[in-house]
Amino acid sequence: MDLAKSIEKARKNNRQLFKNHQVYISTGAKGHLAVQRIVEVNGGEARIVSNTIKPRAKLLRSDYLKTLENQVLICTKDTNDKQLRTKFKAEVEGEGLNCFIYSSEWIMRCVLRQEIVDDDEFELTP
């Protein structure tokens, strides 16, 4: 990371790094409230979701499905979040949207670099 480049990108981004991203954050993720605030300050829509979601519960917000095609879940790789990861992927793919599942470190790397990174290091699978 180059701090000078990140500052320059932040100015260009105008606090809109996560624009067009709906980010769902598991209650199992450490610092989930802080992550939510970081996403919102950087132009994204963020929502905290329980990692103990019921099978019949709907996870995705219907009012964002038509306007935000990038649906991101921030969670842990623990078994506690497995059901949430599986349900999220199924719902997003059912709507024909872009599905991304990452650990919270992905948010931090994006913010520090001031760019959306495509990094397998932080990607989680259902």
C-alpha cells in the first residue's frame, strides 16, 4: 500500500468507494458495527444480519435488488456463519446478481487502498 496514492484515490472517490454495493455484515464478524460504519462512510449501503438466520427468513433487502447489483456478505469462516453464507449465496444467485462473500479484512484492505480489491485471500465459500 502507498499512502500517498491512497489519499489521492480517496479524493477522487469522493467517499463513494462502496457505491453500488449492498453489504450485509454478520453479527459473528468481529467489530460488525464498526465495519457497518466504515462501509456507510465510504458510500455503501450496509446492514447487520444475524448469523442465526432462520431457514424461512429472507436475507436480501428487496428494495436494493433492483438498484444495487453487487451484494456482499461480510462474515467469518466459522461454522456459526455457514448457514448464513449458504443462504446468502442462494438468494443472490436466485436474483441474478453479483455475489461476494468476504471476511471483514477485505473491507479494511479496500479502504486502505481506496479501491475495490478482488483478493482470494479474503474470499469465503459457503
